[in-house]
Amino acid sequence: MLGNLELISGRVPVIIEYQYDAAADDYRRIGEMIADFERRDIQIAGIEVTPILPRRQDNHFNAGFGDLTILHWINAVIEDAGFPAERSAPLFACIADQKAYHVYDVDGSIIPCPSLQLGERAYGHVTTGIDYVAETQLLERRFPEECRTCALLPTCMGGCRLRADMENGDFNGVICNRDHLETELKRYMRQKAKDELERRDACGDLPVDE
Ligand code: SF4
């Protein structure tokens, strides 16, 4: 893999998706991966970190999000190594509900999520385009009352559909990660406020107390 990255280094922006198992401690070896990039002079535009989430097939990685301090620790190591830190607002919405993304399967089918099987739940094909009626019917979501009144709905949108399917047999059902989402949003807002205060401090434009 490193050989392939060496070949394309500097020609296209390379972004690494780093997935870790929250039940193991091998995430602590991320420094070795970063050292490999430096040793082989591979230019990396960014590293995105996500936990391995349970899948439907034989799955040895069932810890899901686990302890979020692992995620924070990995991001701190990446930032210390000089890579841009992940500073976008947390979004738990299913990729199937993010209309800016389309997933093309290897047979040309357009499917809602890269974790689905070949052509599964396809709502179009690369040769014929999107079947918008099929897409709308497929992605109709059933929100319980709890979600309709939840302040986190815009950034959750019901969560991962595949997990809802695995756990409740309903691709259009919801999976609630409210505690994690709340924790991550608070952390994000604190960081943003800190960044802004530091920026203003550096510019000397903080309002002076009367
Ligand atoms: S956080 Fe839970 S209650 Fe709130 S919208 Fe998401 S699934 Fe519904």
C-alpha cells in the first residue's frame, strides 16, 4: 500500500481514512504509520479518523464508538504530527441521507451506502441514472415522536440506517447515539470558542472591559 501511495504522492491530494477498533489498543501505533509516511516522503493532505462500526457479516469488531477519549487521543497525535485536525462539526447522519454523495457499486448500481452488498437496495445505475421515485420510496424515514422534538435531529437525521437494519430489522428506522453526539457537539463548540478567542487575542481586538 505504501508503494502505491509513493507513486501518487504529490500528484493528487491523498487523504487517509484511519479506522480503529475501540476494543483493542493497537490504535496507539498510529505514530508508526505517520513515521512511515515521513520516512518515505509521502505527502498526506489529511487523516480522517473513525471507529470500525459493526457490520452484518462475520464481525470481530463490535465495539462501535467505544470510549470517545480514544478518538480524541488519536486526533491529538495527528495534530501534533502537523496534519490538519478534524474541525468540522460532528454529523451522525447516514451517508444514504446525504444527497451530495452517491455510492457507485462495482457493477454500476447506485446504492445508498458503501457497506451494502452488490447492487443491494439500488435506486439507479450508472448507465440509466437515478430513479428518483425509487430513491424517495427507499429512503422514506420513520421518526418517532422523541426524534421530532429532539434538538439534535438536524445533525443526526436518525443515524446509520444499516445499524437500524441490523439491530431492529428496519432500514428506515432510527439508531440513537444521543449521548455521543451531545458530547461531541459540546467538545466542538468549546474548541471553536477557544480558537476564536485565541484569534481575537492575537489580533488585539478583544473588547476592553469598561
Ligand atoms: S439523537 Fe436520538 S432522539 Fe435525537 S434525533 Fe437522533 S435518534 Fe432521534
